[in-house]
Amino acid sequence: MADIFELLKEKNYYLERFLQESRKERQSFKARRFDNLEPLYKKREQILANISSIDVRISKICEEAKDEILNGPGKDEISKLLKKIKDNVRYIMEEDLEIISCIENEKSKIIKEISQTKEGRRVLRGYKAI
């Protein structure tokens, strides 16, 4: 069972890294700097691949030890680690909603600028026709 503890700790490490990367870039996005959007997604994909690998290893260990009884302290430790995972996932989801909001706001601004530019061109054509 010691392997499970280590894997859950490792999973939390990657979730925290995922969250840190997202928080760091969200600040840039709020400042209308989207240069690192693609690298952010690549980093996040790599972190998710690592987490997926950990999940596969956890599943394998659980299958092999399905008849093993978990004692009180071990059960409490696993519960704490799982709660931390749940909290990290919730924080990541909240952060992603903020990132999506930043991207959507910028997209709306760009669309508005484009429509104003088209409208301005129409007005200029109207003046030239007079």
C-alpha cells in the first residue's frame, strides 16, 4: 500500500503544478497577453499525460491488492490524499473557468473591433458617394 500513498502524492504534485501554470498564465491573459496560450496547453497536456500514467499504475496496484484490508491509519491517509486531489481538481476547474472567461472577453473585443471597422468602412463609402 505504500506505493499507493506515493502515487497519490505524485498525482497531487502534478495537479498542483497544473494549477500553478494556469494561475501564472491567467494573469497574462487578464493583461491581454495571449502569447503563451499554445505553450500553456502543451504543458498542461504533458501534465495530464503524467497524471493518466499515475492513474493506470494506481488501478493496477488496486487490482492486485483487492483482497488486502486497509487499516485505520492507512485508510485515513488515503482519505486525506484523495480530499487533497478533489480540492486541487476543484481549484483547477475554477481557474479554467477564469481562463475561458478571459479568452471569451478578448474574443468579444476582437469581434466588436472588427464589426466597428466594417461599419466605419461603410460610412466612409457613403461619404465618398455623396
